[in-house]
Amino acid sequence: MTNIFRMLLLVAALGLAACSRPALVPLGGVSIDNRDAVAQIREGSMFLRGLDKKRLELKEMPNPMGNYVFAVSPGQHALLAMNIQAGHVIPYEGMRCYILEADMKAGVTYRLDEDKEKQRAVLKREDTGVEVAAGEMVSQQSAYSDVCQWK
């Protein structure tokens, strides 16, 4: 009985976390005191792995299951992105790495996705779905290599 109660409590906590406002993860030294003063990037079908052509440090990469968005200063940025591997035990897709240049506005949340058909990364406004930037693939390697070759 205790295990069932613990499981229900865990499910309830996860449900509440999913409904909460996403946590801001600051990048590039941006202040997160005012949500409306920063641009926000939500990972869709791609991971954000670098800002302004510098790789993120491990401490800057939150748990992928968490409810978060990255906060960056408004303006022009170069985003380093990689595709999210399919949820299979043995990755069968190659790792695809992209660079895209985007001019981001304060108070706007963007979503980072991959257009597999055209092999490009796409940044869209989350509120309207309008594409604001796209970037071409810069490298592709084995899913086991764990390193994107951004140049």
C-alpha cells in the first residue's frame, strides 16, 4: 500500500511540475530578474548546445525532462544545435549538427526544431509559429561519437 501511495504522490508532483511556469536557464550572463527583458528558447525536436558559437558547459544544460526555457539577451545570436535521437535503445540515426543565426526579441519565446526533410534547423516564434531563422547542417556523424563538429 505504501508503494502505491508513493507512486501516486510522484505522479501528482510530476503533473504539477509540468503545469508550472518553466524555469529560466540563463545563458551568456543574462539577468533573469525580468522575464520580459529576455528572449526565451524552448527546445523542440533539437537540443540547444551552444550560444554565439561557444559550446554550453555541462552545468548550463538542465535535465531534458525538466520544465525549462533558456534565457538569452535580445539581439543577434549564433545558436549551436543538434538533433534529438529517437527514443530507441540503439540509436539508429546519425547525429546532425546545425548553426543558425537569429535576431531575437525581448519578451518572445522561440522554439528550436529540426526540419529533417530539408536537413535544417528552424527557430520559430512559439506564439505564432512564424519561422524567424533557419540554419543548414554543418556536420553529421555516428550517434556514438558524442561530439558535434561546429566550425
